Amino acid sequence: MLNKDCNDLVHAVLGSDWLSRPEGYVYLFTQFLANLISAQTLYLPDVLRMLVENITAAPPSRSQSGELADVPRSQIYQRAHKVIQYLLQIIPPACRILLTIVTNTFPHQSDSRRAHIIYTHNLLRITEYAPVLQADILMLITERLVKIDLQVQEDLEDLAEEVEEGVVQHVPRARCDLNSVLDDPHDSDDDSESDEEIDEETLRTQTITKNVEKMDCILDMLFTYYDQMISAPLPSGQDGSVEILFSQFQTVILPTHRSRHTQFLLFHFVQQSSAHIDVFVGMCAQTSFDKKRPAMVRQAAAAYLASFVARGMHVSSDIVREVWDYISTELKKQVRESEPGCRGPDLQRYSTPYSTSSASVGVISKRVRTMTLKETIYRASTARNGIGDLASKRRCS
């Protein structure tokens, strides 16, 4: 009878190299796994953990193959996914356990580009047969992407300005397609030159380059994934995909307030629908001037709103004018509230008016051609002199 006395035996069997065996053996082992977790659900996390480890860049089954046939990684991944899908079908609650395991197994941000590409690809593959986990898995990938994004920004700040420009402009185009890395005989994309032979600045530059390549590859995979979802014929698929992006923005991107690249995934797909543009603009505007929200979040929302409106190719002129009206009106209110106790410039004390002013300038500097010269001069003068309510003096359509 299966009990705790069998733990060592069970774990030894789970650790065996079974995914590299012939198809018949894999089928029988799959049935064994199903019977095992049906009889003793306490082994479910161990089984799922073993399967998830086999969809990483270095699946244990392939490293133990020894005298067995050299099964390609792609086939090991395919078999592992097939078993995961089967187990989720017979035990649906296993989805939540699987989510915890894939979260804990996600490569560290310092791991190789190759490790991130392979694992991200396999996570996206899980969403195809476990749609209940789609939003959570996409949120997980975005969270890790933002961490890499922030790390790149921090590392760039430590470099000299001329070195930073060189790094950003000369990052080579990385190989991001799965086929180019899946069965690569090299286990990492690290440089062959030892760190001891490289000076500190060069090593830091190489680290930044690798992180940029890593970030670009994950973004490319997500762009392809969302493009397929949003291109689906059913409106529910399109709206659901954008809702996931909205949720990621509010939960992950907005609170970090320093993401420089990740948000453009949202910016791109939101512009495919005027209704989605309205929702996103409204969301950012409401957050920007909601005094119940932390100042840092409000300032970030204003910056993202200005960036979206200023750079969005498909954002209409009416939206640009309305947003600038709204920002300018709120700026006037903030200035009036700050004036009585103002003793001079103070970036820390008046961070909100400063950030609102920056957002206003960001919009007008990028979209000045969207507004007529007459309108631009008029609005700038009224904002400077405090004459009237900008929101009610829209003179040009």
C-alpha cells in the first residue's frame, strides 16, 4: 500500500529518465503518474514539479539519457506538455499548484537569454491547453520582463553618458526564434572569454547588452502571441486579450513607474481599437489625478498617459486635444493649491505639479502639428496667465 514509507521509492521513480524512452514506455509511465496522483494526491506537487523541470532549458530527462537514444529537446518538451495536459484534465484543481510551480521555476533575471526564451515559449504553450491559467501566466511573464527592464535602466544610469549611447545604439539583433536556440549544442549564450580577462566597464557593458537582448526576445514573443490572440475572429478573444494587458498595466507596470519598454506592448495593441484607446486614456487620466492614490502612482500614470498620446500614431486629434485640455486644467488647479505656501522651487514638495507640467509639455512637444498654430498659442498663453478654464475654451475642432 502506498504510504510515507514509499517516499524514497516514488521520488526515485519520478527522477528516472522516462521522457527519453520509446513512445510505449512514455505512455505507460504517463498512466503510472495518473494512477499515482489519483491514489495519493500528496504526490501531485512532486509530479508537476518534475514535469515543469522538463520544460526548462536543461530538462533532466535529456541530461540523464546516457546510452538511450538522444531525444531532441523539442520532443521532450512536447511529451512533457502532453502529460501535463492529461493530468490537468483528470485533476482540474491541479492548475493552481502548477501555477505556483511554474512561478518558482521561472529563470532568474541573470540567467541566459536562451533559458528565458525556452521557458517563456513553454509557458505560452501551457496557456493553449490550460486557458484558465492564461491571465496568470501572462502576468508572470510581464512581471519578470519588467524586472529585466528596470535592471537595464539601473545599469545604464551607472554608465558614462557617451558609453550609454554606444550601448543602446549598437546592441546586435539577437536570435529570438525558438528553433535557433532549442537544440543548440551550447548550454548558454555566455561569452567564452573569462570574466577575469575583462575590465569592469566592459563586463558591465556586456551584461547590459545581454539583458537588452533578453528583454527584446521576450517582447518579440509576447508581440507574436498577442497578435495571434487579438487577430482571432471572435470579439471576445480580442477584448479578453486587451483586458489582460490593462490588468498588467495597473498591477505590474504602473506601480513600478520606471518601466521604459514593457508598456509599448500595451500601447501597440490598444491602438487597434478606438474603444480601447478611450478606455486606456480614461484609466490613466483618472489615476493621474486621484488623490487617494500614492503620489508616485499618479505621477507615473500622467507620464504614461502623455507618452501614449504623444507617440500613438492612431490616437486621434480629438483625443490629443482633450487630454491636453484635461492635463492643463488639472495643472492650473495644482498651481493654485500650491501657491499660498510656496517659497520657491522645491521638486520634492511640488513633485505632482512638476510631473503634470512635464506631461503637458511632453504632449505638446510631440503633437504640436496636431493642433493648429492658433490653438497652440492661445492655450499656452491662457495656461501661463491663468485666464479662464482651458477645459471649456476649446476653440478649434
